[in-house]
Amino acid sequence: MTDLDVSLDHRSAREVLSWSRAGVDPALRTAVDRLPESMRAIAGYHFGWWDESGRPTGADAGKAIRPALVLLGTQAVGGAVDAALPAAVAVELVHNFSLLHDDVMDGDTTRRHRPTAWHVFGVNPAILAGDALLTLALDVLAGSGHSQAQQAIRVLSAAVQQLLDGQSADLSFEERADVRLGECVRMAERKTGSLLGAACALGALFGGGRAEQVEHLRAFGERVGLAFQFVDDLLGIWGDPEVTGKPVYSDLRNRKKSLPVVAALTSDTPAARELHALYHGEDELSQADLARAAELIEVCGARAWAQGRADDLLARAREHLHAAGPSERAARELDAVARLATRRDH
């Protein structure tokens, strides 16, 4: 029995994430070591393993929620987590591919309290490193030797296509003044919900779960993912930079059409009209403008609406989790991770 198989009852979400990180990191490093050196150097910096010169660091590598969902999904259907390691690694590689590209597209200069990869190595090298992680993810699944590897590649590839479609919509919203709330929610479902859903589905697949268990766990992950996006969008406006690693009002500064912003803009209120004038002006938003925009979003009721939607989605996720018939401990730990992912102060 390996360390991954040994787990105690009543683990907190943070203990689960630490357990997952300890089990997945060695396999993740082994996979990244197979990249060409030019790509490996950027990937390792992005993961927080070393600095731009290749010196080891203790930088924040993120919470690694998605690989934890893979491993817990495997346990939920009675499978052994060692067999699911390739799936957990693949999901983490895809997630970080999307982050590398996201930072370029959004022009973000910091992530996890340090300069973003593109800011250190350049835009084009960062894009190529992201591409390398995506192809590596599929290679890891293909080389796993698991009986469900082919189906897992299909599931992950479909999630990536949805993620890209969501990201494309997100980018297009920046150029439009008429974004509807429904299409903004659909964008978030694809951009964020799809990969968390795939993580849970891959875990169930690699654990030998029945088809209905795979689908219920996928639905659980998708709803947790959308709830996560609602909370992330709230943090993009009101989050503490010491916690988020990004400047205050970062999403507003980039004029992102996030969920609370679109909810406010489409609220047909005087505050919405003032926000529209601010958001679609030609001049760069000052700090006073940013503070006013945040205030207007709250006045429109969009902050409370987004918080309420996140809570509702978490409740619906729990219904699918229960319907999957998971083991008691895995159900408790999946719920704990979902609650951690959707906290307002993370």
C-alpha cells in the first residue's frame, strides 16, 4: 500500500489538498521533465519549482484542487488512487496550460504573488510552454496503460474544447457593450466548469465507476466549477491582494465582463447606466474610477446576486454528489473541497 492509499477519516479540505499535492507532485515533475529544456524551464517556473534562473524556490504552486477532485472521484467509486495518478497529472497540466495563456491574454503581470511567466520569459515563449503542457497532458493519459485511457482522452479533449470556447467568448465580451447575462453564465460554464467536471469524471473512469456515477460526478464538478467562477469573479473585484496575489480591482482595471459586472450592467438601473459610462469610456480607469465602479456593482445588487448563485450551485452540486452513491469518506471530502473552492476569502 502506497502513501496515496493511506488516508485518515475526518480530513479537512486543506489536509486533502496537501495529501493530493504530495502524491501528484512527483508524477507531475516526472512528466514535465520529459519536455524540451526550453519548455521545461518556463513550466517549472510557472509551477513555482524554481526561479527564472533555475534555482529551486518554495513558491506557491496553487491549491491543486483539480487533481484532488480526480483522486477523490476515484475513491468515491471504490477505486485505488494510484491508478488515477496519470489522470490527476493530466488535469493539472491542462489547467496550467490555460493559466499560462490566460495571463498573456489578460495582460496579468502577477500570479501567486510572483511575476507571471510571460512577464519573465516573454509572450511567445509562455504561449509555447502552455502548448507544451497541453500536448503533454494527452501524452500522459495515452501512456498510462489504463483500460479507460482512450475514453479519458476524449473526455479531457472535449473539456479543453469547451474551455477554449469559453475563453474565446470571454475575450469577445471585452469588445462588446451588449453582453447578455445568460451568455456570460454559459461562458463561465465552459471556461471553468468544464475542466472541474472532467476532473471528477476522469477520477470515476479511472476508478472503475459505473456510467451513471461518472455522469453524476461530472455534473457535481461542473456545478462546483461554475460556483468557483462566481466566487473568483467576486474576488477579482473585492479580493484582498494578499490573498489573491493580484492587484485590487484587477478585473475592473482590465474592464473584464465578469459575472457580477454583466449582472450589474444589465440591471436597468441608474447605477447600471453610470457603470456603463465608466466601463466603456476611452480613458484608463483611475483608482477613484475603479472604487466607484465596484460601489456601483454592489448598488445594482450584483454582488449579492453572485454570492447567492454560488451558494445555489453548491447545493445543486451536492445533490449530484449524493446521487452518485459515493463512499461516505469520499463524499465528505469532496464536499469539503467544494466548500473550500467557493469560499469568499481564499
